[in-house]
Amino acid sequence: MAIGKRIKYFRNKKGLKQKQLGEMLGFLGKTSDVRMAQYEAEARIPKSDLVNQMATIFGVSTHALTVPDIDTYVGLMHTLFALEDMYGLRIGEINGEVCLRLDKSTGMTYTAMFEMLSAWQQVASQLEKGEITKEEYDQWRYQYPKSETK
């Protein structure tokens, strides 16, 4: 999702109107809802300090707001191609199913990605087993990583 859709998603999740969020961000009067509508429509893109403020208000990582534009299948494919180039993501087949995997020959990249994906798998497994709620799972995802490391 592009940033405008992410802002709207998290704003709605918090139960805020555009005007309320705009005022919390310091926009006054009529400009508060107009500015938020512009951000959500992507007529304007918020600067990083504003993204940081929104992430704090929403209780999420800035990464949850600034994910790549994957609103189309083509956009998603190019995101996967970039992950292949940058992080050694590989596509394959296991038992007739298309699978994504990490290339072990990428060394430190493999290790770091393996640790992150393993953490995700563990939390997803807890959700699947009913050990945590969907809300707890979402909280983990949207606050990932707790410390802003790459």
C-alpha cells in the first residue's frame, strides 16, 4: 500500500477523523482535514518528521506507514524483484506450490533475514494456534521492529 492508504488505514483503526488527526499534528482550523485528505489522496506526501509524528500517534513503526507501493500485482512483482536483487530472495517450487526462499550464499544478509523471518513465523504460529489474538499479532507487525534497526 502507498503511504496515503496506510495513513487512512491506521487513522481509521484508531477511530480518528481527518480533522482530529490533522489537529493532533498541529494543523489549525480548516487546514487540518484538508491537509489530511491531501496526504491520504497522495496529492501531497508528508515529510519524515510528520511521518514520525503520525507513527507515534498510531503506535506503529514508521516502516508500517512507508511500505512500498504494492497496490497492483505489477507493483508487487517489482517489489519482489527488488527483494531478489537486494536480499537474495529466490523463487522455487516445493510439492507443486510456488515458494519464496532465502539464498544461503548471501552470508550476513541470509542470517539477518532468516532471523527476522523466523521471528515472524513464530508470532504467526502463535496466532494460528490461538495463543495470541489477531490484535496482538497486528500490534507485533505494526510495531516491528521495536528498535529502529535495519
